[in-house]
Amino acid sequence: MYKKFIQNVCKVLLVSLFLTVANVVFASHEMAAIGVGRELIEKSVIEGYPDGSLKLDQTINRAEAAKIIALYYFPERKYFREACYSDVPAERWFSPYICVVNFIDGYADGSFRPGDRVNYGEALKMMYVAAFGSYPRAEVGEAWFDGVLRQARAEHVLRSAHNGNEYVTRGEFASLVARTGSARDGALASFNRGLLFFEKNMTGAEGRIAQFGSDFATTSESVGLLLMTAAYAGDHDIFEKEYVFLKKHLLSEYGLAYWQLLTDLTPTSPSNSTPDDLNIIEGLLAGFDRFGDERYRDTALEMGAALRRYAVRDGVPTSLSSWNESGVYTASDLLLFYAQLDAIHMLSAYDSSWSEIEENTRDVLEGGFKNGFFAKQFTIHGGEYVYRFEHAIIEQLLTALYLRSGPILDFIKNEMRTNGRIFGSYTLDGLPASDVEDMAVYGLAGRLALVLEDYEFAHDVAAKIMSTQILQSTAKNYGAFSWSPDADVYSFSQLQTLLFLALATD
């Protein structure tokens, strides 16, 4: 589905390392010394000198480093000679490359100092900023480069004991740039680490899912998202485990899923959450497509029939249902971000009655768009929309995702360009209403970019997400996507992030 995206993310970029002639025969000892960069030589992408040498043991300067960074990470850019620093005249060979990588810090006097040698701290900072948009900062009391060195070692980019002040040789720089590219382009590896963290730390006996920390009060929301993630990732073991949990513990006698089970697996209340049931259905149908097990399809259709019977009012799905000994009671409203149109569309392929529900629901969602944002709620009988004084961006992204709506994505992209991040909520005027970031926002933004085929922005979001993955092997949250190695992480945020990466690498 998203092959173009993953091809863009995962292809190895070919670079021209030095400014000399190609097609020379290099000394065997130099070929061996370059390590992982050997592949680039064998593909004739690293060019040597007329005497047949690579001069791998010589240090690299800032001009040479800038060219490598430019060509490796921005191979499709057009390079024009211009004067972008006081000591980078337009006529010099390095001006097009230095001007492209102007995120590499110059100096207070306006110079770039192209002839200065590059140390390990500077080299890794350049590479991480180019690859991920930022570099890991050091802790208080550490040298400025300790954060990026720690990250580079955790990702096996830096495989030596060199410190940040030591100068980098040309050979080691070639190896570092290749390894950094692998770290960046390793969306699948990042997903696998994240899923392993989730499986080891946030799933318990029988498939229970922790909401955060040791809180194993499992919600139908988490089960649905994990089923979807496992299906699109092709992980049958996790999928089957959650399917058994669903059948054994989560489904009520009415065929609706309890919205939450306490840690002892008893229901919090006799009620469901319609969108979470729909997420489960999407996961089950995706699992049937991936694994071919008819049990998954049959359970999905049984749940769909229960939703159609109990959770649809006037041809529109409601937010929830509840039940007691007297029967099932249906809500009279729809939260727009609860209208899981993808699952409804998938159900319509098996039951044509869902086609009308899909059309009605789409009309409701489209009618709730006003002044750049979606309404929060729709009253089914009254036909009225409820707007908030501020908008939770997760809710906006979910609604936009159902409709494949572009304006919200445009707003998000502008926020990324302007602030470098996406806040959790915004006022009616589009101003940040909080300074909180939620990983789920990035996961949903990435999914929206994928369905709208904005692969460039999807790549940017993936890079942002991957830059937050905790890679210190001793950290509590090793493998999680988090702003802190020790903070509690929430299943909803982790699963939205993992689902995006699963779709991106499918």
C-alpha cells in the first residue's frame, strides 16, 4: 500500500565522497579499513585520488563533510553556487553544498570555516540533524556532544571509543555516514524495537494491556489498536493472543465489547465504545486478509451485526451503548472523532446495509467542518453540532483521517515548519492552547499523510518519531517512543505510533 513511502525512507542513498576522479583501483588495505563504507566503494560511489588512494587516514574538513551530508541526505536537491557565508564565495567548489546544509552551525562572525577539521562530536551532530531534524542533547554537567555520542553508540553508529573532541578521519566519516543513514532509514527496525518494548512491558497475562506503568486495566481501544498493528505488521503470534483475549474476556453476551476490564478482568461497567468496537473489527478483517483465518472474519461480522442492531440510530453510529437486565440502551449522539469510517467501509463489503450507514456518517462528518476545524459532537435527533472553545488535535486528526481531509494536514505541516513540533490542543484561532506534546499526535499525523499520499511529510513525521525512541539499553523505556527514558508511557500513544510505522513499512 505504501511502497513509495518505504522506498523513499529505506533506500540506501548513493554519495560521491571526494572531488576527484572515479573508476580507480584502491589499495586492498584501504578497502578493508573503511568498514561499512566498503559497500559504497564497491558500488563506485566513493571516489578516490589519481594515485589510486583514498587517504582514509587523513582527517576530513568541514567543506568535505558538508558535501557528503548534502549528497547523502538531499540527493534530489539542485545545487547552485552562491555565497551563503562570509568565507564561502560562490566560485569555490564547496559553495553549493555548504549552502544546502546551512543547518550546520556556522560561527558568530558569519563564517563557516570550510578548511577546519571535524571532530566526532561535530560529525555526529551534523549527521543526526540532517537525518532526524535534531540531535540528542547532553545532560546537565556533560559535554555538549555527550548526548549525541550516547545515541550513536546505542544505535551502533559509533562503534569505537573515540571521544567527541577527537578528529574524524575520512575513512571513519564514510563509515559513520553509512551507519547514520541506516539508523535513519531503519523504520522497520525502529518499529520492531517499539513493538518488543510494548509486548514485554505493556502486555500481561492472556493479552491484557497496560494503560500506563503497571496499570493493567485493559480497554477495548488498546485491544483494537494492537490487533490493527499486529495485522498490518504481519505478527501472527501477537494477533492470535489478542484474539483469544477478545473472545474469552472482552466480548459481552450482546456481541459488543466491554470498553474496559479491571485488572482482575471484570468489566468496569456494562457498556461499550462504538469506535473501539469498530477498530477491533478493522483489526480482525485486516487479520483475516493477512493470515487467512476465517475465525477472525466471522468474529468481525458478528460484532458488526451487534453494532448495527444496538449502536446505530437513524442510520448513524452512536458513541456508545450500555446494557442491563432490561436490555441495551443506545446513546443519542456521535462524537465525530469516533466515526471509524474505515471499518464501516470494510463491513460494507460483506453487508450492503453498512453502505448507507457509511454514506450517512460521511455526511455528518463533512457537515461538521467549520473555520478550519471539525466539530466535536453531533446530536442525532436534533441535527446540531457542538464546537469547543479549543480543539484537541488528536480528535481533529482522527476525524480528518476518516474523511481523508487535507486542511488539517496543511495546518499540521505549518506547525511543524513553524514550531518544530505539534501541540496537543489549539484555540479556535489556531494558536497553541497547551505546550504538551503527545506521541499519538505524530502517529495520527503520519497516518493522515500516508492516506493523502504526502510521502515527504510522512517521512518527516517518521524521522521525528524515530528521533524520540529511547535507545539507552539500560533505560526503563528502552525501545519506547518517549520524551524521557523514565517517564510513564501510555498504550494509546505507543500504539498509534506503532500503527503508523506498521502501515508505513507494510
